[in-house]
Amino acid sequence: MSDLEDHNFRIEAGTLVCPEDMNPVPPATFRKWCDRLLDGADGTVVVDLSATRYILSQHVGILANAWSDAVAAGKVLTVRASAEVKVVLKATGLASVLEIIDE
């Protein structure tokens, strides 16, 4: 099974749906899924972390890189975040640049 088939990620209509527990997800796998999302969609893309209750700091960094890549490509990256993820995004300052949609 490849990295893209692991960990219960899926892409649906410009939205990357992430698993509830990101702890076992290698950062490189999350990066590959973010790249796949950005490569396959135009306009606005969504990273759906609404079911995610735990996210590693490395994943937050990858999310920041994905946002930067989206801006450079003329796309808008938004995040649908659970309350737990929103706390982390606010604490890191990423919430100040991302558009966050409540779960």
C-alpha cells in the first residue's frame, strides 16, 4: 500500500478529508496529500480537519507550507477545523493567515 492509500485520507471535490488521529501519520504522507489536493484543484481548496482531534506540530508546518504554495499558485486554501485543531492553529499564529471554517 502506498503512502497515498494509507491513513484514511481522501479527496472529494477540492477537499482533503483528514483522519481523526493525525498522530500516526508521517509528515511526508500529509505533505503528499496536500500536494495532491493543490495539484488537482483550481480556485478554493479545503483541508478538512473537522474530525481531527490531534495534530502534530510537523503537520501544522506542512499546512503552513501548503497555504504558501496555494497562494503562490493563485489558489485559496481554507481549513475546516475541529475545536481542538483550532486551538493549535491559534497558538501557532497560523489562524491569523488561514481562513478557518468551523466544523
